[in-house]
Amino acid sequence: MIIKLKQTVQYLVLGILFMFSVSDLYGQQEPQYSQFMYNKLPINAGYTGSREVLSLRALYRNQWSGITGAPQTATFSIHSPLKKEASALGFYMINDRLGVTNQTYFDASYAYRVPLGKGVKLSIGLNAGLLWFKSNLMNLKIDQQQDQVFQQNVNKVVPDIGAGLYIYHKNAYFGFSVPNFIKGDLQDADVIKKFKNDNSGSFLSAHRTAHFVTMAGGVIPAGKVLFIRPQIMYRYIASAEQKIAHTLDMNLSLLIYNRVNIGASYRTSFHNKSTGLLNGDSFDALIEVWPTKQLLIGFAYDYTLTKLGDYSHGSYDIILGYDFSFEKKRIITPRYF
């Protein structure tokens, strides 16, 4: 029974890898994580400098823990306003692994912030950099040894360009972004050419496609030391072929004494042509603590609601953050977002 279960899991992961690496499906390529509200820079370039001090974030996500080859994501970001406070600069790096596929993003970001009055700012941001895409296809064990797709590894560097708008106040925010506009093939050009010239079979290729992201959140006082914080993030994958083109994260948390945040999220997805929500993807539990006003430590656990839950131990995020304060620019307390 154990051997059969392991074989089932291996076939499952191989199927995921196949769809992600070499199929003509437009799978979700941008990494996802449950603590998006504390790691917004890789999602929205407009977030650059919005904490008004030099801010660092590092996050690690292990998705579908217990399944060999399942996604693992690590991100690091740093951003700060410049001397002329209307401008801000940032940088982020993302490493996303899925089986034999490894994607690494290196992006710089710039934002121009415009005061809208009463503590509200509009930030317009741009991000630009490179995506280093590697897929060691020759390491896979396959049934058809002559399949040309798996006869060589893929190693490509492609541009990564995106933009975002971020409107924020100390008690609320709204953002809209496209982390990457660039479309194109990630498969090797010679392999693509061979398939196009082969009339006996179908053409398989991995493509990049744009992801549109909308997020919003707010703070509702519930007493002197309690604050309710609802937040959402919606993603749309710009591909008519994509079967699951929409995802929605809904989060509700309770902040206590501005030191401890306890929350829960629900993630679901639905189809372009669907009129209702499909089965949920996960139910998430989150906790964040601030040992000091500058240091953030957070953990999130996702309970998988799909059939993958039968083979995995769920998913989890770990995040560390630090905001530097200076004599002329101290951290405003509280910093909810």
C-alpha cells in the first residue's frame, strides 16, 4: 500500500511538472503566498517606499509539504523613500522551485508618490529586471525516451517588466498591478522549431502570461487595544486557455496591542465561464508578532482543501521583517500595512 501511494504521488507531481514546464496551458507562473499583506513589493511596484522608512522583508514558503518536487518559494525585498520623498526605490529577488523547474527573478522598482490630502498618497510604480528560467528536463524519468521535449534542458534569461498603482492611508490601502507585462516562450527555441516542423504531433511549449492583481485592506477599531483588519487579494490570469483563471484570497485578522496579529484566510478559484466559486483551495491560519516596533515575525499554515491534501501535510509561510528608523524619520506607530 505504501509503495502504491508513493507511486501515485510521483505520477501526480510529474503531471504537475509536465503541465508547468512543457504544456500549452498557461499555469499560474507568479509565486503565491498566504502572508501577501506583509510582502507586497514583489506583487505591486507601487508599494515601493510606502512604509516611509528603509524596510526589509524575507519570506519562505513550502507548498504541499511532504510531496517530492512540490513548490518552494523564497523572496527578499528592500525599499525606501529617497531624500526627495516623492520618489522611492526598491529591489526584490524571488526564487521559485517546482520539481526540476527553477525560476529566479531579479527586479528593481521605482515609485513616484503624490499626496492626495488627509494622509492619503497615490503611488505609481514600475519594476524592471530579469527572469532566469531553468528546467532540468533530462532529469525526469519518462516513458517515451525519444520525446524531443525532454532531450535537453532549458536555460533562458528573459526580461521582466511590470507596473502598479497603490493608494494608501495609515488605516487603509488599495492596489492594482501587473507584475510582468512580457509574454513569450520559455521553451528552447530549437525545440519549438522542431515541433512546428513536425506535422505528426502537437506543439507543446511553456509560455509566460500576464497576471492582474487587485488588493485592498483596512483597519476597524474594536476597542482601545483591538483592531479588526479585513484584507483581500484577487488575481486574474490573462489567458483564454487557462481553466482556472481567477483566484481570490480573503483574510480577516485581529490585531492586539499592536503587537500580536491572529488571522485566518480562505483561498478559492473560479473559471472564466463559471458563474460561481469552485471548491476552495485552502483555509489558512496566520499569526504575526512584533517583539519590537521594528521587527516582524510571522507564520502561516495552509490546510489544503483540494485532493492534494490527501498526499501533503499542507503548506506554510515564514516571514521576517525589519523597518529601520532614523532620527529625522521615525516609524509612525502603529504601522498597520
